[in-house]
Amino acid sequence: MEDSQILSAFQPASVGAPLTPVSGVARSLVFDACQVGVVLRAVLFVESVVGVASMFAASNLWDWLATLSLLTSGTLTATLGWLIAVCGLKKMLARFPRSVQYALGMVLGALAGLYGCGLLAFTGFIPAAPWLASAASGALLSGLLVAALVLRAKGRTPATTAARLAELQARIRPHFLFNTLNSAIALVRAEPAMAETLLEDLSDLFRHALAEQGESTTLLQEVTLAQRYLAIEQVRFGDRLRVQWTLDPAANGARLPPLLLQPLVENAVKHGVEPSADGAQLTLSTQRRGNRVVIKVSNTVPAGPGESGQGLALDNVRNRLSLLHDLHSSFHAVLKNGVYQVRIEIPAAEKDAP
């Protein structure tokens, strides 16, 4: 959606999150290996390196396969050992500065390399154990994995505060602000209580947009923010905006990137309500299904050619979901029988009862 988001284009903020004091330097884990997607990528990466290295010592295909099988029995065990160690020690690692975290990651890699080499030597698969080469290889491969995880983690956060403010100035929709203020002015005399509520909702929206960023927020907070946004638009569109909420309390604790639902409801209003004289039906539902949570945002669309421009917002939502939940999330958008629906599936919070 081109320059139509009010809040979704900001680098998202954690709802109600306290501001971090400027005087203190907050330390956090700069790489996290406790995800299925990370484990799969790490194993494939190490196996690819071992496969290429095995070619140097093989004279034919069968010799290469035999060498690869032999090395895999040690490298796979070492890789999984490194992943388990890094995941199990992540709370301890988070207490150290970044440079120390990098170093410890490589030290654990060297130990994992020695473990894999020792396993091969103990089983008699290799006559002379290359201890030094194994430690160096483990440190090098773990260093590359740490670098990849750090780059992935940086993708979740804004580069600088200046970048956040630049997006804020570039993408706020001025006419939304003007329309909201005009609506409040019109209600001041006739419905002062409604005007006050409208301004409070507007203030809360911008307060959340400008708050200090967090990595994730709860589905309940996202839904509450979407409700306030739609309450403002309800004053503007009246009966043309028909909203239906179907919310499952058991899904409230699921984690989402902050302000993820905002571009979806903004798209629904822009492409469903605004172009239609009769308005549109907007439905937002949440449901917990076992250890998964399904979120659906749908809206009716007017007949005929619609206005394009939803791609940027939907790509942003899809990418941020992937960064937070990796392979544990799914995102689908489809237009069928005059209804545009976005379906999101994410892991449920463990502490929430189904």
C-alpha cells in the first residue's frame, strides 16, 4: 500500500513497553540458535562444506560418498552439539558483551569440532585424529554461523532511530489526521464525550507508534490497537464500515511483531470501504488450534477493477513474520468471491491454556 499506512510503516513499537534508560547499555543475545529453521540451515550449511571438502580427497564418486559418509558421522554430531550448547547457554551468553558472545560461540565451535573428531577416533574410523584441524574447522564454521545469525537478528530491528523517524515523516497519511481532527471538531458540541474518546484513540495510536521498539508483542495488544484504529474510522465512515470481531481468548498470548495487524486493517479500509458507496464488511478473527493460532483478516471489495498497492504492506507483514517465527509461521492472502482474506498462522503461547 503506497504511503497509506499511518502506523504500520514505522519500525514497530512494543505496546506499553517501558523506555530503555539512555545511561545504561542493555545487553542481549546477538544470535539465537533455538529455532527449527536455524537448525536445518546450520546442518545443511555444514554438510555442504563437508561435501565440497570431501571432493579433494576422493578419486571417484564412490570414494567421495564413502568419505562424505565417514565425515558426516562426526560433523553432524558436532554441529548438533554446538546448536544444543548455544541454545542451552543463551541466557548466560546474553550477559556478555557482543565481542565476548562472538568469541564464546567460536570456542564452543572448536570444542564441538574436537568432540566430533574424538567420536570418529573412538570408533576407529580414522587412524590418526586431526585434533588441531578439527578444532580450527569447528571454530571457523561456528564463526560463519554466528555471523549469519547476527545478520538475521539485525533484520528484525531498525538500523537507527533516524531511519525510524524518516519513515514516520514519509509515510504518515496526513489526510487521516486531518479527517480525524475534523470529525472531533464536529462532535465537540453535539457529542463531547464521543469527541473526547476519538481524540484519546488517536493519541493512543500515535503514542504506540512512537514508543520504543520491542521485538514482539502479544496478539491481544495488537487486536486492542486495531480496535482503536477502527473506532476512529467508524466515526468517519459510519454505517459504511461494518466490523465483526470473533476473538478466542486462548489465542491472546501468541507473539507477533509489533504493529503487524495495523497494515492489514488499513488495507481493508482503504481497498474495501473507501472505494465503495455501500461500504464493506470487515471481519477479524483469532482462534487457537492446539499449539497453533490462526488469525484471519477479511473484507469485502467492490466489484470492478480495484486500486492496486497492497503488495508493499503485505510483503512487509510476511517478511517480519518470517524473521520472528521463521518456519513456524505461515502467511496467505487470497481474493475469492468478492472477499479479500489474509490468513496468518503462528505458534501459540505455551502458558495459555487451549
